[in-house]
Amino acid sequence: MTSSPSQTGSILTNPDINKLKKYFINIISRELEGDPPEEGIRRQVVMQYLEKAYAHTKLQLPITVKEELFRQALDELTGYGPIQPLLEDPEISEVMVNGSKHIYIEKKGKLIKTNITFEDDNAVMKVIDRIILPLGRRVDQDSPCVDARLPDGSRVNAIVPPVSIDGPTITIRRFERGRLSINQLIELGSITAHMAELVRACVIARLNIIISGGTGSGKTTLLNVLSSYIPEEERIVTIEDAAELRLQQDHIVRLETKPANVEGAGAVVIRDLVRNALRMRPDRIVVGEVRGGEALDMLQAMNTGHDGSLTTLHANSPRDALSRLETMCMMSGMDMPLKVIRTQIASAVDLIIQISRLKDGTRKVTAITEVAGMEGDTIVLTDVFKFEQTGIGQDGTVIGELKPTGIRPLFTPRLETAGFKLGPEVFGANLATILNPRRR
């Protein structure tokens, strides 16, 4: 039985039924501790224990109450408690637990408060422990923040008191179970066919690409789509904080950061992995997200023969993305003049793809921008495609159009060398004007 967020928890309001659920959970927990089943059959074994315990009580509950009782007990014993139904809803992209009594979801781009609650903060802590213990992570007063991932690839961040003042918090970012294709992004209006044609050519032609966007804008989803264009015969090294990329190629080396141990030693950060990746004979380096000094190592890799690298960063526009890159390079500890850093960026990065989550919750590629070199002390940016908003609909939807600017990028010869001769219509040229120059 599947319940909506607003319904879950509303059936078992009778204190006696809640006591019955706790009774089932206590006796079955003892059984599981004495003879723990394999993970693959755990849910099946728990269901058998539930049926046995229920038969022993000789109760005759209404079928709907019994089903809800069993479902909640199963979620407590094999899943993540009250939030398990949310994680099973394919339309929910984010689950946010702000203490035991305030649980929010993001659904179709909108934030919604649910009626679901945990019994108390200890119940939230049990869910956090269930998530992180299999991964060898820990969270406590001395180490109150942790990043982890669920078996389905969803990203989890948990913060506990004293850092989290109003109780333990959990934020779960869910990803599409099936990989989105470029055609699906076109159908959703996130990108146009001509934009897709250009970015495909850029990936295959080994341009260095940065995907820029805000939190929850779809950077990782777009990175997954772009990485699908990397030829099968190339050796790819991926570097991530928490493994989220789902590349389908055969020759992939996946690297993931490692937190410090109890003594505070043994941490492996993205910068360490980028440096090691350079010694692994990669054809492509794909960094899930740059956020610190590793940006300089990444730029130097791009500048020393590792063309075709892909990464993401947090920024609200292509120009902001360059500023972020400059700041992150300064975090590397290398005492370099700003002009030298900008020269590095201008020579390393070929393309910035800006993706945004609009006010109506939709996600769109709002700019495809070429990094066209240096002019004095300034990096020159040229928009090849840009989203132009024209208004807001009555239902709050953002009205606008993804348009080419009419400018053909300077890297076009590189695309042609790789076998891509994109027609003038891709870049917004009026074909009729080209064929009949006298006509305006």
C-alpha cells in the first residue's frame, strides 16, 4: 500500500496501535540481532516475523489498518522510518528533515511541507546511523556533519546537535532512477535541438567544458548527459565527493573522496585525487564538482594535454563562474598574480554551460558561452545561445525562449576537424538571407 505524504502517519493515531507497532519492532529487532539475515532477503524475513507476531496477538484489525501497521513496521526495520515512502515516490527530488517534526519535500520544483513526523530526535538519529554505518562513516558531537549516499545513489547530508540547533537534520537529494537522455531534456524544454547538437560536437571534439549553476539546478544530470557522448574507446577517470555520476562507458576509473578517521588523519580530498588522476593515463578527467584549490590542478591538467575534461561548479552566470574559478585558484595556496590565473583560465576552458532552476521550478540551460581568450586583463566571453525571458504566465510559469545569438564560436574549426560541420541555422543565421543576400 502506498500513501501520499499528507496521508502517511494519519491512520495509526490510536495510541494502542502505536504501542502494537513498537511491540512488533522490539521483538523482531531482537530476532534480527540474534540471527541477522542477508541484506537481499531482509525485507522478506521481516515480513515473515511480522505475520508470526501478528498471529500470536490473535487480533483482527481492519485490513487497511493492518497493512499500514505492517508497512510502517517494515519501514522502521528495513528502511528509513517515516520518510521511506517519500524516497519511493519518483516525483520527489529532495527530502529535507529539519528536526523530528518538520519534514519538507521538493516535488516538481516546489517546496512542500508534509504531515509526516518522527517520534523524537532519537528516531531521526537512528535513521542517520542506519544510512552512514554501512559506509564506515560516523556522526557525533565531535564530528557533527557527514556526507553519504544511499544504495540507489541518492546523496545524503546529515548534521546533528550541537551544530544543528533545533535537532538533527537530514537532506537527501534523489536522482532519476533511469538516466535522462538528451532527447528527454529537449522534450522537457531544458535545451533545444540545436543546442544539443552543438554540445555533442563539443564533447566529441574534446573541448574543456564547465557546467555552471545554482544548487539543485541540474548540473549533475547535465554532466551525466554530456559524458554519454565520450567515445567508448577512451579511458575516463571520474572524481567525486560522493559518487553520483552514472557513466555507461566500459573503461572508467571511479574515484571518491574519503573523510578523516577518528584521529583526524587519513582524509583524501578532491585535490589529492586530481593529482593522482594525472598519473593514471586518462583520456578524460571528469570532476563532479570543483569547490576549492583543486580548481588550479584541474586547469593545469586541461592545459597540459588532458583535453575534453568536464566539471561543474556553483555560480549564477558564466561571468560569475569565472570569478569563482579565480577565487578557487587562489585557495590553492599558490601565490600567483590574478592576471596569470586569468590567462590559465582563458587558455584552459573552452565552453561554459549555464543551467538554472527558474522561479516556476523548471530547469533550463540559460546560456552556452564561449571563453574567447583575453583582452587586456579581462577574459572575453561570447554567448552562443541565451535564454530570453519574456514574461510570467497566469499559473506562474516562466515564459521565454532559448535563442542562438547569431555568433559562430571561434572554436568552430576544431569542431570541423573532428568531423562536425554545423550548419548556419544552428547559430541562428537566416538561411533565406544567406541564399538571397539582397533580401533583408
